[in-house]
Amino acid sequence: MHVQVLCRKPAPGHHVGVLDARLQLRATRLVYDTDNEFGGHCRITVRFAGARAIVTQEGSDQACGFGAFVDVSGTYMRIDRRRPPFDLVPLERSSPSPRALPAS
């Protein structure tokens, strides 16, 4: 399954976390793991329950390759049944502060 996350924390979006990965769906869970890729262990788990995705982050913002204070943990609701475009470029263009985004 293709997963994309663009998270800006704290408001108004000074720090950014981006995850773009293809993960294997096992039952109702996806797991993203890194070990020392960014200087520590990070595990992001996505569990699907109806129209919700419950996301947990184990590991620091730095260990996950995110900006300072970014944690993607939370419950997310489905807002549209259409297949998403999986393109972070339009999201980055709509950013109020493009200078805060990491360089490609």
C-alpha cells in the first residue's frame, strides 16, 4: 500500500515531517520501520478501523527523519473515498511557508 504523510508542527508549520513509502498491508496494519537510517530507531504503525486510521509513532522526530517536534501520532478520518493522487508536490506548493520544506 502506498502511504504519504505531510505533517507540519507546531502551527503555523515551521517544522515538517514527510513520509512517502510503499508498505505491506498485514490484516489491518501497516508498519514503517527504520533503524539508524536517521540516527535512531523509528516505527510508525497505521491501524485501520472503519473510516479511521490510528497512527502511532515510536521514536523521536529526528529518528523518523522529521523536523523538530513533529509526531504523526493521532487518529485520522477518511474524508474522501476516491483514490488519492499520491503526489506531495501540490501539497508542498500550497504550503504557506515553502522555505520550511526540506530540499529534494
